[in-house]
Amino acid sequence: MKMSILSPTTSRLVFNWDAPARRNLAIAGFLTASFITHAACFYVFQVVYPPTIALLPPPARVNLITAASEEGRTLLRWIEAEDPALASTTRRPPDARAYALPNLQHVPSYFATEPALKEAPPEVVDLRAPSSRPPGPVPMMHRQATRPGGAAPTSVAFSKEMEGLGAPQFPSPKFSASTNEPPQSVRFRIAVNRGGEVRYCFALNSSGDPALDDQARNYLALSRFPPKAMANDELLVWGIATVEWGNDVVRLRPTSTSAPTP
């Protein structure tokens, strides 16, 4: 085995085992710079710019004012003193009675109205029993005759839309009922043109008699309003006409059901 002996000046090791003084200084410098940087960032973000903390709103609370404490009694007395309802009302004095009658002077009733004096009884009293059939005139009961009622003709009432057209002219009324039942008021929707003519007439209800309904429709269709210029260049004016039946309606005469005599 051959061994070569090298001199200390010429020998070289694989690893350098010298003390790394420069590396230790670099690591210490980096650590110091990192600490200073962290401290500066903490100062900037925690002291200069404090973090925003979202606080929840406080829960709702209800405070009851009672007379259990001196503060509550003071507040209640102040509210009672400042009440406008109590300030505007008339309060009775504390020493007055609840039901005090007024001092009124008694005025007798005979001072205002003189009483009627009764007649004195006769000195001689008749003690005989009265007769069950005393003589006297027989009372006659007269029945008052009923007065005929006044004439109430059939009338027509128009709605507010027709008031500006003036008073209409109606034909002579001739109404004949086909039944003996009293008719009800009938309403029509009518349309009047510029010349005052009723162009359309529609029944809204029935009077209970179809014949009277047709007669009322013809009566309104033949009526005429005074010609008048309409507002806003309207071609037709619509309204409601109500026919109130009077006693001029000819009733249906009842037919005799008795058998003819031979």
C-alpha cells in the first residue's frame, strides 16, 4: 500500500472548516431588519390606522316608569302636571262634595196655575138606586167620509249629467198598466245629442209590468231638450232618467167572473 504524504502547505481538504464569520453577520442583519420591518408595519396598521371593528347594535330595551323609585315618581308627577287634557278641564276644589245640590228656592205650583175649585156636594142626597136605562138621546155614530187623494202625475228625474241641458219637453202622458200590481220605479240610461234629441234609451231595471216599461221608453224617446252647444265638442251626453209612477196610470179593470143570468 502506497501512501503519499503531502505537506501542510500543499494539502487541500474537501470541506472548508473555517469559522463562517461573514455568514453569521448576514443572518443577524436579516433578522434585525425583519424585526424592524415588522415593528414598523405593526405601528402603521395598529396605531396609525386602527382596525375597523363592526359592532352590533344594542338590543331593544323597554323601560317601564313605575313609582317604585324616586326618579320614577318625579317623572310621573311631571307628566301629570304637564298633561294638556288636565290643564284644559275644570277641576272641582278638593273640599267640594261629589254631589252638591244647588240652592234653589221652592216655588209652589199653585203660584203659577190657580187650581180649579170643586163644587160642593148637595145638601140633600138622593139615596135611590140609579136606573140602568136612563132617558136620553140615542148616540149616533157618523162615519167620516174618506177624502179622495190629490192627483200625483208621473214624473221623470234626471241625473246630474243632464242638468246642464235645460228643462225637457215631454209628450202627453198616457200610461196603461197590464196588471193590477203597483209598478215600481224604472230607470233608463239615455243619450242626448246636440239637437236635444234622445238618441239612445236603455232600460236598467223593470217596473214589473212589461207594457209600462215599453211605454216609459217611448215617453223618454219622444221627449226633447233645448238645443245647446256641448262642452269639449261632445257628440252625446249620457245620463240616468228615473220614471216615478203616479196615480195617472190607468189600471186594468177586473173582469166579472159571475155567470150571466138567463
